[in-house]
Amino acid sequence: MIKMNKLTTQHDVDTLIGKLLRVGVVVASIITVIGGIIYLFQHAGVVPDYKAIPGHHNVFAGAPAYLREFPTIISHVFQFDGAAIIQLGLIVLIATPVLRVIFSLFSFAIEKDKLYVLITTIVLIIIMINMFFGLH
């Protein structure tokens, strides 16, 4: 049986976390660029209207409603909607550090480091609360 010391294990975990972050950013970038190219082809020649909404002085209109919720984003991705594909790339980008926190939590649990498991769990709970109950 091969005996692994804690330093080797920690180095391996750090390496995997680094790869996770790099892969996440690269995948998010690729998705976003593909979505941007599709969006440009779908909206060639369209001039954006930056005027205020009638009856609402200086109100920012924001993204269309279908780009604000994950299920509708996914359904529009399958329809090759460029804006939805860009949103998916942004979701992957946001999910990357969240996955890092989850991966770290499992890593600390395997090492039986109770303090860091507790701290990482608190961080993950705060992230999840903000994601699901944050301001809209």
C-alpha cells in the first residue's frame, strides 16, 4: 500500500482545484464567444433602442424575462438563441468558483479538518442563500 503524506495530498488537491478553475473559465469563454457570434448573426443591422420606457422616466429595461431564469435560458439555448447561449456562458462562469467551494468542502472532509469543513460550509450556505433569495 502506498502511503501518502498530507503535503502530497494537499498539493494534489490544489492542482485539481486550479485545473477546475481553468477549465471552468475556458468552457465559459467558449460558450460565451459562440453565443456572441450567433447573437451577432441573428441581430445583424439591428440598432438598440436606448430610450426610456414610456411612462417611466430614466428606467433601465434590463434583459428580457426569458433570460432571467435557468429553465427558460436552457430551453432557448436549444433553439440556438444567441442571447440565451451568452447567458449560459455567464452561468458556467459563475458556477466555477461555487464548484471550487464545493470541491474544497469535500477535500477538507476527506482530510477530516473539522474547522475548515465548518468554515467552507458556512461560505457555501451564504453563497446559496444569496443565489436563491437575493434581490431580483
